[in-house]
Amino acid sequence: MSAHCCEMMRENVENVCDQHADRHDCPDCPIDFWPQSGLYGIMIHDGGSSMITIAYCPWCGIKLPEQSAADD
């Protein structure tokens, strides 16, 4: 797995809930990471796997990777 920008980001991306089989069903798992594109986002907990991509880490403030045209 890729190295994340800070420990808080790593903890949130790797968080596994013991009450929900899928991270996308757990309100305690707010951040998702798509390794194939390198994008981070806030999960939309509506039963799917959608997320709103974020440009900066909410904890350390570092600029996160942007989606390239090849990722579309």
C-alpha cells in the first residue's frame, strides 16, 4: 500500500469497523482511498461506493494527488 501523507490519514484510510462488513456502510470510516488513481475522498454513505474527492488532507493540510485525464 502507498505511503499516506500523515498518520491520521493512514489511520482513517485503513480503519476497519468490527460492526460493519463493508467500510462504506460505517459512519466511523469517513475517508476512502483509491490506490489505482491515488485519489482520496470523503465517502458518501448511501449504500454505494461513491466519494467526493478532496484536494488537501484534512489533518496535515498537504496537497493530495489530482485526478489525471488518464484516470477518467
